[in-house]
Amino acid sequence: MIKNLTLAITLFFTSTSVFTTASVFAVDSLITHQSQFSPKITADRFESIIKDKGFTVFARIDHQKNAEGVELSLPATEVIIFGNPKIGTQLMQCNQQVAIDLPQKVLITEDAHNKVWLSYNNPQYLKQRHDIKGCDAVLDKISTVLESLSKAATTQSKS
């Protein structure tokens, strides 16, 4: 009886600590915003906004167009690769492996219900993925900027 009770208590605390640890570190890898605009207008708006803010646009990949080139169909799917070395370098100084996820990317898609979405990697996910330490201020800045850029590209400004 005592062995069974000890085993039950051990299993309880083990499973509880595993659950707690998993909950603490579980972060959604993507942040997604619904756009009020078509996929092309959303992508054009995002590109224009980031260029105006001094970001470099490294590439704009139209996966739908590429699919058509090989006689396949794909709903609107576009990736914009962009960055700012002043910020990205600071992140890589904390952990060089984060470079695999840089420069930043946004994904613009249209779903089966004709809803348009803009998604990007959650900086907190990158922190977790690469075990980045000592860069909270940089990660917070990146989070704030990505959120602001995404909202500006996906919603009508209230002027």
C-alpha cells in the first residue's frame, strides 16, 4: 500500500511539473492578423510601409505565380523577406543560431473562404527556439515593431 501511495505521489508531482514546464514554455510560433484588403494590396501595403521605415526588402516571393508556372494551382501565397541589420545583428549577438530565422519574413495568404491573413514568426518563439538569453529588450522591440507594421498593413487607417 505504501509503495502504491509513494508511486502515485511521485507520478502526480512528475506529471504536474512536466505539465507546468510545458505550459510555461509553450509559445505560438506564428502571429497572424486578418487583413481588410486583398492579398496583393496587403503585400503591397506591407512592402511600402517597411521601405518607408528604412527596412531592406530582400525578396518578395509569389508562390501562387510560381505554382502556375509549373501548371499547379495554389491560393494567394506570398512571402516578403525583409530586415534591419541594426536590430537583427543585436539578436544574433545574443545567439548566432537565430540567423537561420533572419531576415524576418511575413506570409500573406488567402484561405478557402477568401479571407486574407498576414503572419510572421513570433519573436518569443524565436527566443524559445534558440534559447536566447539577455536580449529581452531587443525581442520586445522586434515584437512591437512587427505588430505595428502588421496592423498598419492589414487595417484601414483612421485618418
